[in-house]
Amino acid sequence: MILFRMFSQIRAGRVARNLAWLGGSSIITRILSYATLVVMAQRLEPDGYGLTVFTQTTVTYFVLLADFGLGIYGTRELARDRANAKHWAATILSARLMTTMVAACLLALYIATIPLAPLSKSLLYLYGLSLPLGIFTLEWLFQGLEEMRYVAIGRVAQAAVYLFLVVWFIRDRHSLMLAPVLLAVSMLVLNATLGIAFTRRFGLPKSLAARLPVADALRQSLPIGLSAIMIQVYYNADRILLGFIRSEAEVGWYDAAYRFVLLFTGIAALVAQAILPRLSALATHTHNDEIRLALRLAAKIMIYAGLPIALAGSMLAVPLVTLIYGPGYEPSAPVLQIIMWQVFTVFANVAFAQALLAFDHQKLYFYSVLSGAMINLALNAFLIPRYGMIGASLSTMAAEIGVLSLLYYFATWKVGRVPIIEPLAKAVLACAGLGIAILVAQSVFWQLLLGGAAYVLILALTRPFSEQEKQRLL
């Protein structure tokens, strides 16, 4: 009976329920997306597939400019003012209409001025179809309402439709031009799914002719939009410089290790989507003590989760790389040993980053991310020519540590003090047991199983949460 009551409480928790929807849909969409990637890579052949990746990645920066941080801003404001969903839908739609027009003009200017092959330019124009479709995406709205089931259903529907269309229409390299069109069709499915859910609940949005705070929305979302671009800069700059300065093989080895890390940092992104609206609601309706408790609890959970993953991945880098990618990717192992620690820094900064965004300190968030981009670019320019992908790994970790330090400092200063020495010490102590188990066990399976058990047992003995935090957790 006690266990049933505890389960009922957890199931009823809004954040836990949202994480369950996002986590479940993430697993399904990742499987569908990977299947789509394999089909396209096989049928378009390496040169055709590489061209689609290049052009789509290029357009991504213009998509970020079109979004302008309005998605996160809309999520935050709607979490505070849920009674006016139609008002915020119209406001964000109007603002996105303006930013998308600017982004589309800049994309057209880029295509016209950069010397590219005609096929590349045509693909850039077609992938640019994602710009106007992004205007009507309502994921941010349902995130603000903390109703992630609609977001989850929409994402799965989009991924499934895209896979079906690719399997059906992409036959060989001559089908290359269809790829961006099929992606646009799948985005229409996502927009239609969320649009139907919105109109059934709220009716049509307010008239765009109504007086809306568009200018204020653009002003407040600017630091968030610039932050998203800076994050992409220091996540992608290393691979671009490696390609120019070193060799394609090093880019492949480095990217293989980085893809493995992204599997885990994606979990942190899901948590961020789930807790931002909750923190935003607390920012306007809750006493400071409750806010500090929520922030401290979120920081503890992410530290306890991130540190063992980083340690295990770093210690088992060689067998993991050869197991997943094959013997030819053994040079990726030293890279993975370094950048696997990004899992810890990304997990640890989630609570502080989302707290700054929730409490209207997006400028401080931008300064933190901007510092990471500057550190990464400066160190990459110095280290990559000398040390190649190892230098790129060190640059990435230096940038991550700098960003985490600033986010923690700003969040503690502006939102509330969050003691992290004690939970970090408990996590380190438990990781000692994890590390010993990995050294003693003989296979990856037993290393992970015994190491995980040792970590959980030791951490439980240290009493990682106070009684008040346990009640809040439930």
C-alpha cells in the first residue's frame, strides 16, 4: 500500500509526467530518425548524403535566427500566464513572422553571394522551406502549459511520416532534391498535429491585427536567440576547423566520439524542457524558500546523474568505441575519454541555466554562453593545429567548465544560493565505488552492472536528499 501511494504521487507529479512523455517520445523519435538517416545514407551514397547534411546544417543557423529565442521566451511567459494562451500564441506568431522574413532575406543573400555549385544552392533554397513552417510550430506553447503529451505525439508523428516518405520516395542519388521537400511535409504534420490540439482546446488565435507586445517579445528574446547561435558555434566550430586544418579522418573519429556524448546530453535537454515552465511558474507565485529548494533539488539530481555517466564513459572509452563503431574507430577513444566529461558539465548546468531563463536573467545566460564560444574558438585556433582532435576535445571541455562556472555564479547571485560542495562530495565518494568495480570486473556488462550497483548503494548510504527534499521530490 505504501509503495502504491508513492507511485501514485510520482505519477501525478507534473514534471515527472512530462519527463515520461518527453523521454518516451525521444526514444521512439531517435530510433525513427536513425533509421531515416541509414536509408538516406545508403540510397543517396556518401557524396549525395554529405551534400544534404552540409546544406541542412547551414540552414540550421538561419532557422535559429528565425526562432530568435521566441520559443523559450513564449514557454516562460505562458507558464506564468496560462489563462491567455491565445494572446501569447498570436504574439509569438506575429514576432516569428517578422524574424522569419529577416532570416529568409539573409539566407537568400547568402546563397546569392557565396560561391557554391548550382545543386548546393538549389538544396539550400529547398531546405529554406523550414523557415516559414517554423512560424506556426506550437511546441513552445504546450511546453509552457506543461502538457508535453501533445509535443511528444507531434514529434513522433513527424519522425514516422518522414521515415515513411524517405523509404517510399528516396530511391537513389537522383532523388536528392526530394529530401528537403519530404522534410517540409513532415514538419507540416507536426504543425497540423499541434494546431489541431490547440484549436480544439482554445479555438483560433486572436487576430494578428490586435495590439500585441511584439516589440517587447523581440527585445526580451534577443539574448536567448543569440545564446542558441553561440551554443551552435562552440559545438560545431571544432569539427569545421578540424576539417580545414587536419584531415577528414580526424573529423570522423572526433564526430564518432561526440555523437556518443550527445546521446546523454540529449537527456539533459529533455529535463531542461520539463523544468523551465515549472521554474517560470514558481518565479511569480512562490516564496523564495520554495524557489531555492526547487533549484537545489534540481541541481542535486543532475549532479548525481551526470557524474557517474561521465566517469564510466571515460574509463570504458576503448571497449565502448570498438563495440559501437568497430576497430577502425579506436583513435576516437582518447577523444571520448576527455569529452565524456561534458555529460557532467551539461547535466550540472541545467538547473542554473533554466533558473536564469525562468527569472528573466537571459542576458546573464547569454554572457555565460558567449564566454564559452569565445574560449572554445580561441583555444581551438591554438590547440587544433598542434594537437588535432585531442586539442579540440580540451577546448570543448575548457569552454564547458567556463560556462558552468558562470551559470552557477549568476544563478547563485540572482536567484538563490545553491550549495553544491556537499552533493558533489557525495557523488565523488559513490563514484569511487563505481571506479573500483570497473577496474575489478572483466567485461563491459559486469563493469556497468556492478559499478552502477556500487554507485547507487554508496550514494544511498550518504543520504543524498534531506527529508524536505524527499517530500518535494514526490
